[in-house]
Amino acid sequence: MIEWRLECHEQLSSTSDLCRSEAMAGAAEGLAILAHMQSAGRGTRGRTWQSIRGNLSFSFLLRPREIAALIPVMPFLCSIALYDAVHSLAPTKPISIKWPNDLLLDNRKMAGILIESSMDRASGWIVVGIGANLVAAPQIAGREVSSLAEAVANVPSATEFAQRILAGFSDTLMRWETGGVDIVLRAWQERAHAIGTRLAVQRDGSYITGFFKGLDKSGHLLLQTESGENLSFSTGDVLLTG
């Protein structure tokens, strides 16, 4: 079991940047860094992540022995833990995961995950950054957004919510260690948008539209186009289109 050490800061440029620096300096697994405000938060694909006081901005450090095996499954482990943290507070609300690791509330983005890693044999590490809209939802160009405050009357503090995620991640990681990737992918799919959901997936600068058909054994997204062609994606920006 990971022994988490949660550090809380009033303001940082980026929790992931600091966590990554600590990793490269030799910090032990279990370090978690939370900032009440970020001035240069980062999302996936080079996007910025806006910080509002009361929302969650935090990152944590892993040093797994089986780092090469763990990295491909990390988006699924993290998004399951994030989903479960929200579901525990709003069990009747329409929550889902969008491949591979965005959390949606009422089909609008509530939280996102950024995963960075180093495969150095002697000191490999994984840093997970999570941003979640708890009290308010900053606008994101081209995206519909939501916040936990839209679903629950009593929004937890960022610190409490981070602790929920860390506890859930520990449980999910243990499931992977004992049951393998198949059990994780099944758990992820139970929490994801439904089979048959209309999606648009980016490939080579353009979007391909079709219907979500689940995951393959590697966690790749399966899409059936409107012409009936079956495609597999290992990466790509995904939009819900219907």
C-alpha cells in the first residue's frame, strides 16, 4: 500500500512541474502536491488548465517496479479513481468517463488527467496531475464544461477530494496488481459512456466520426464508422457528438 504524503501550497505555477522536479531530485513514491491556486496549470495536448480557488489542482508521484507494464494502464486506473470519488458524492448523477481519462458530468467535462513519466531504469517515475472543477467551471474553448457544485449541495474541499482520489487509486492499483489489466478495463468500461455513443476521434489532423464499440485488450478505443468500418485508436482527441 502506498503511503501518501499530501503537501498543500497556497500557490504554485504547476503542481505537476513541482512534482516532476521532486521526482528527478529523488523524492520517494507517495508524494502528492496540491495547490489552491496555479498560475501555469497544464492539460493534455499542450492546453492550459485554468485554476480557480476551491477547484482541485494536484499531482502525485509513483515509482513502480513494473513501470513499463503500468504506464499503459495508468489512464484507466486514474480515471476509475476519479470517477469513484465523484460518484461517492453524487451517486444518482449522470457521471461518465470519456476515453481515455476525462471525467464528464451530464456529458460535460468536469475533470481531466495529465500523466507524465520517465523510464530510467535506476530511478523511473510517473507523475499524475489531476484538475477537477469542484466549485466552478472555467470555460474551455470548444468544450462544454461542468462542476461538482452543479450536482451536490455540499462540495468538499480540494484537500478532502484529493484524499478521496488517492485512496481510490490505491484500491484500483491493487486490483490491477492482483487481477491484471482485464479487470481494470472492464471496470473502466462500466463507468464510461455507453456502447453505441456517437464520437468523433482525431487522427492525422481531422476527425473521424462513428460509434463507440468499447476497448480492445490493450485499452485502445474501438470505433465503428457510419460506413461500417471498424477502427482502433491508441491516441487521439475524442468528442461526444450525440
